[in-house]
Amino acid sequence: MSEKRSGVLPLFLAVAAFAAGVAAFAVLRQPSGPSLRAGSVAPDFSLPVPGAADVTLTSLRGRVLFVNFWATWCAPCREEAPSLERLYQALRGEGFEVLGISIDAEQDAPAVEDFAREFGLTFPIPRDAHKHVYDAYQASGVPETFLVDRAGRVLERFVGPQNWDDPRYARAIRRTLAAGERADTEGG
């Protein structure tokens, strides 16, 4: 019987150590600032765009924006890329912009270019290899998309792949565009 007990103690200690490690990770992973939610000011950033000038959130103020985090190794990102491009093409002339922020490692730049070419992506694809912007937005996975209004406030967060062809997304963006135009004409 003592042999059975001596085997249980190491297992118990291993499980307890694992649980303590998970708890410590969860506490340390918590964002240091206030939670990014609807109505929050979207964190500003400056990211490189291969073949173009760096992009900043401030430089896009006045436009309705999708900040979409993705990676080449992400199967759901591959799933949503075509409909995201179609949404961009349908609304880009109305004051809508998509930033497809890649979180791929620096050495994966050719894979990012291949991904963009494969899906015919024409929106800007800034690179966030060190995930500084990803962390600032408190993203929890990929794909993850934030709808940001003309004033730079987060209106909505979409976690996981979306079918951007669904007309409700275009309607929501057009409502946001119209609300911004009303505020501009009313002096607000």
C-alpha cells in the first residue's frame, strides 16, 4: 500500500505545479491597461508595409477601418481572405479601409507575399512580426478584426473567421460611414 501512496504524491505535485503554472500565465498575460472594448480609443501604431510607406492609425483618421490580424499558417484566415477582399473592393471608395496586419515572423515575408498574391489581396498588409500591435489590441487569436470608426474608436470586435459577404457587415460599415458624415456636417 505504501508503494501506491508514494506514486500518488509525485503525480499530485506534478498536477499542482502545472495548475500553478497555468494560473501564473493567465495572470501575467492579462492586459496591463484598461480592456479594449466597444467605445475604447483604438491604440495608435506605426507598422511597415512592404513597398509602401509605414501606416499609422492616425494617418487613417476620418476613414472607417477594419484592423484585421491574421497569419499565413492560419487555416481560418485562408477561409475568410477572399470575402474580406470582396468587402474591401465593394466599400473602399466610400471611405472604408482594411489593414490586414500579418503577425507572421520576419523570415516569413515571402509566405506573406505568396498569401496576398494567392488571394488577390489589394488592401495594405502591414507587418507586426513582434506582435506589439496585436498585444496592444489585446487580440486573442487569428483571424481577429476590429471595426474602428472615423474618430478612432473601436466599435466592434470580430473573433474568428467571418463570412464578410454577409450583407449585414456592409450595412454596419455603411451605417458607420453615414454616422461619421453626419457628425462632420453637424460640426462634431
